[in-house]
Amino acid sequence: MESQPPRIRVAISGGGLAGASLIQALLKHPQLDAHIFESAPMFKEAGMAIGVTRNALTALDLLGSAAVKALENARAVPMRGVRFLLAQGDKPGTVLDEVDYDSSGNKRLTSIVHRADFLRELLSSVPQDRMHPSKKLSNITTDADSDEVTMHFTDGTVHKTDILIGADGIHSTVRKFILGEDDPASAPRNTGVWTAMTLQPYAQARANIGTEAVDLDSPFEHSWIGKGSFVMHNLLSKGQLVQFVIAARDRTEGKADEWHRLVSSEEIKSAVQGWPDHLVKAIDALLCAQPTQPAMYLWDHAPARRYVSGPVCIMGDAAHATTPWQGSGGGMSLEDSMILSSLLGEVKTAAEAKVALGVYDHVRRARTQRIVQSSRETGEILLGGDAVDAYLREPGSFLHRWEFILDLDVERHRDDALRELHAALNEAHQTS
């Protein structure tokens, strides 16, 4: 009887949404022995809810029914539409642009989901023996002869693998290994914008924001554009919760390396001075009840020259951390997982898996880095930049900025990657 080839060992460093969606997709491939390692004692997520936009919803479809079910079980709320409005200037309340699926005919726009709920559901079907908490990665070494990767953890233990995928977030250790500690793109950059958020029960948020703006029967995401400030609200958890977010340019002497700060209620009120009365009242009630609110700065990554080095690659925020202005951070992670799992599902050996990583780098890097840059530029507009006037002169033009993100033919994107992989494998086999 012919012996079966050894399974390909795949290690994922990072137990957030990127790593969780990837391991769930890899489990269906019997030739892959996939494990996920998380630095924290528990697999969990925190922070703002995320939008799963049309392209990411298609990526979920291609990841499989379990991934689709995870979003549903996480009580995501599909938005009927999104609306961008001016909060200041000559005509406060003017709609800069909007989309309404009732009129557009495309009912897949974006679904809002709480990160923690989505992560829990993605990991619910992953066997416990594949999940390894309290494993903070400290160093990576590779064997020059075999290409075997050794993960070194801060607790003194090691794990050997054929393929290492860094899904370890914006502070990624794996990114530094791939690019080198001295590469300027190995560390994130502060945008100088802070954001504070609150999750409020539906009834309370509706009473403060307004019954038309917060309506589960007609769920819209609203974004208000000020002069150096921005407010957004949407629904999640099947309408039980409303997310209310404010962002503003830092007016303090903040340090470039700061990640968090406390923002005073006075500073929040100053950021929305001159806004429509109902919004000012809502902000006062929802964000200014305490003297201070915890806030975090928005960071992103400069373009990396590569996402792969031999048997090691990065994905999600480790590869292309982005600002949230175009709601695409989570979506890019899901696209990454779909492409990586599709490619790795086709390979039979560790050597072929390395080829797959090279294809992943080629097909994903340009798109994701374009989105990071576009999000930065969109943030300047949403914080009241000069470009707002140009979009006002061309009604309906602002949402064109999202077209290259949302309208990607995701299935074709996958098929192109698979064709490239098969061509590369054929060439490798012919020359070996």
C-alpha cells in the first residue's frame, strides 16, 4: 500500500478575526494540519463593531457555509443604506451622498456586527486541540536546509511548522520578521486622529438620536461630517445595540507613539460646536455623561514591499492595517482568508505551500495597499477637508470612492489566484 504524504503543518499566529476565519476555512482540507496561537489567555476581540461589506460578504460565501452561519449567529444587522451628511457650514443637514438598497436593487451593502460576537462564532467549530492561548510569539527562526519554521514563545516553549501565517495584528511580530526591524514600514504610523465610541441600548439611543435616524425597520448607517470632526452611528446585535462613534483631529500635544488617551467632555463638545441641535444633544447625552471618555488613536501601515518571506507570510492587520474610514479592515481580512485557504487547499507538499504564499502576495498586496491609502484620503474628506466642496458640486459622486472596494468580482479574484498557482506549480514541476 502506498503511504500517504505527510500533512502540511500550518501555524497561524494571532487569534483575532483574520486568524479565526482562516483556520475555520483550512479545517476542511485534510492535507493541512492547522493550529492557531493567541498571545492572550483567551481568544477574544474588543473595540468597535465592524462592517462586512458586499465584497466581504461574497468572500464569506466562498469560505463556506460555516463562515456565513457565523455572521448570522453573531446577530449582524444588514444595513438598508448609508448616508453622509454635512454637520457644519452654510447648510447643515445637507446630504453629501447616500445609497438605499430599496432604490438601488442591490440588497448586499454592508452588515454591522460586533467583533467579539463574530469571533466567538467563527471559533465555535474549531477543535480545542487546534487552539493554543497564552502563546505570545517572541521570535521566529527558519532552518536554512529544510525551511522548517520554529516559533519561539515568551513562555519558553517552541512550535515547529512548515508554514507560518502572521495574523497577529497591527503590532505584528511576523511583519517585523518579514520586513526586518529597520524597515520603516515594519511599524505602524499614527494618523493624529482620535476616536471614542459607546454602545447603547436601542431604546435609549433612539430617544437621544431620533426615531427616524435609528430605526430597525429601516436601518441606515449615518455619517456626519464636521470641521475636523466626524460622527457615525449604526445598529448591531439584531438591533439591540446602537454604536455611536466620534472622531476628531487631536488638538492636544499628543505624542506620536501614543495609542490611547482620555478625552474630556469639554473637548468632545468643542469638536461638535455649531452642529445641529439634535446631534449636540445626543452627543452630550451619550458621550459626555462622564468627565472623560477613553479614546484611541487611529493608526495604519505604510505599504510593505512584500507580505511573504519563504514559508512565512502576513495577513489581515499584520499585512495592511488601515484606518476605518471606508469600513474595509475586516473585509480585507476575510478576502485574505478566502484567497489563502483556496490556495493552500490546492497544495500537496510544504514546497507547494511556499509557492501558494508567493501567489497570495502577488494577488493581494496591490489591492489591500490601495485600500489603505484610499481610506486615509477618505478620512481627510470625512473630517471636513477641502475636497468636500468638490463632491457637493457633483451630487452622487462621493460614494464612487467605494466602487473599487465593493464591486470586486471576488469569485474571479479567487479563480485568477488559482490559475496563477497552477501555472507556477506546473513550471516548478517541469524544472525540478
